[in-house]
Amino acid sequence: MRALTLVAVLTSAVLAAQAPAVRDPLPVPDIPGFRTLKGDFHLHTVFSDGNVWPTVHVQEAWRDGLDVIALTEHAEYQPHAQDVNIDLLRSFQIAKATADQLGIMLIPGMEITKPDPLKAPPILPDGSAHFNALFLSDPNKIRTPDLAEALRLARAQGAFVFWNHPRFRVARGRWFPAVAAVYEEHLFQGMELVNGPDFYDEAFPWIGERQLTILANSDAHDPVPPRSTGHRRPITLLFAKSRDADGVRDALLNRRTAAWLADDVWGAEEHLKGLWSGAITVETPIVARRPSPLITLRNSSAIAMTIAVRSAPDWLILSAPIRLPAESVTVLRPAVTAAAPRGDSPMPLTVEVVNLHVAPGRNLQVTVPLTLRNE
């Protein structure tokens, strides 16, 4: 019986190992002049305080349709130090071959964690100063107790640096003194507007005021569930000149990014307008009044859109809001009154895309060009 049980266990293991891997393509359109890449630049493994082996996050990124990730181990916090060799470059070295095999760009990075999590109280009245540094040549050389000195050392290695989770251990984020000091010294260039499930509305104004790059990252320490379970990983969208590390760096430095969480996207108006134009196709540019007017819109992207009509001809009645689900075709059935002119008449719709946010309190507005044919 024990032999049969062992055979069953081994057979199950072999079958599990041979189970096919499936990638969610997660289509997001390119915008004029740039390729749209999907990234997650805040991930932890057993080489700091995560609970996964480095290759797991690479495989999850491939499954989730991402193009680029960074493993960002804490410089100051390694609770697994008795079990693994604490080299801040080791997780990158382990994961690189798998990333190359799967076509995932792997960017070397680390998290600079001040104050030390082991010494910090549960509440931090002066906020946290946690920063991720990307494109490092040797993160082990940045171990120093002083925040500004650590960021200077990162800058010396040509790093792109961003501020993490500004609401960490506080009720609301503020432009904390330690953060302000290193910002004045030009020691970081971006910030997380989204971390895990959290969007920091108080931080959105800082993006424009201080010319910071927007990022949305998972900060995953455990295995990331697939989208099929209903989980929605936050994603940084990058509008890159090329699909390589140089293209990623250039997009980050030049603030060509957007933050995507569930159905919401935050970014510059020109970039979000490009996403809308690339995703939405009007399949009925000419709308016949008879026998029944129909407007057909195709959303080819993985980003669901919700629109509200803000301006339309007086003789057109179209209820709102209207949801355009991801990767789907939506048919709208407007009402056209007897006041509609005869023949072919322009019927432009000005719509607000209520889930594409271009500034605090302001969403993307676009015009949907239509013509009414009233014979």
C-alpha cells in the first residue's frame, strides 16, 4: 500500500510539472510613436522578506502578460538570513535565466528602507522613507544607515529612484521632511501612486506639481494570484521607444508612464488619449435612424472603459454612464427624436472617460465622431 501511495504521489508530481503554462496576453494598445509595455517594479523574494523563490515572480509576470519586472530586496531587512545567502544581487542572478527564456525583461534593483522596519514603531508620525532604486550595478554597495547617502550612492550607479507607498504606517501621506530633503537634492524622480490595492489620492497632485514619474506596483511578497481568480495586479504602463532596458529607462526618466489598477488608469492626458484611441473603434461611424439606430463600439484592450456623454445634439438621447468591457463589442441603442434633420448630419458625441484620470478631479474627454443618416 505504501508503495502504491508513493507511486501516486510521484505520478501527481510529474503531471503537475507537465501542466501547460498559459499566458494572459493582457492587450494594451501602443500609442503614437511609442510601444506600450507593462511592468511591476516592486517585488520581494526570500532574499529579503518575501515568501517566494525569485523565479516564481518571473513566471507569474509571464503568466500575467507583463513585459518587465524588478526584484527589489530590502537593503536593511532580511528575516531569512539564516536560510539564504544575503546578497542583494542574488535574486536577480537566480531569476535572470528564467526571465530571458520567457522573454521577460528583468531590471536589477533594491529597496532602501528607512527607518529600519525592525526598529520602527507601529506608527510613523514622520512617515516612511522607502525608495526603490532600479538599474543598479551593485546594490550591495548601497548599505548605509543614512537615507540621503544611500540615495547618493544609488545615483552614482545611474539608478532611477522612486518613493514607495507614501501612506505606509500613517493614515494619510504627506510630503514628509525626510522626503522633501532628498527631493530638493534631486535624489529621486518618481513615486508610487498605487501600491498593491491602494491608490493614494492625496499624492496625485504631487505628481504634476513636482514633475514625478507615476508608478503602480504590487509590492508582492507572496505568490501573485492569477487574474482568473479575480485578482487584479497593479501595473505600470510604460510608453517606450524600444522594448529593451534602454527603452524602459528612457520612459521612466521622461515620465512616459501611467498607473493601472483594476479599471482605473492615471496618467498624462496625451498618453491616456492615445490609449483610448488605440483601444476603441467605432464600428458604426454612420448611424442609420431606421429601422433602429445602433452605435457599435469595440474595445480591443484589457482595460474596461466607462463613458458618460457630456455633449450631444439635442435630438439624440443616450443614457449614461456606459460601460465598454475589456476585449468586447458594445452595442448602444440611442433614441433619435423627430427633431433630427433629414439626410446625413454630423452627430459628434463628447464623452468623459470616467476611469481614465488625467489630473486630480479631471478625467479624459474625447470626441466620438458619428454621422446620423435619417432617410
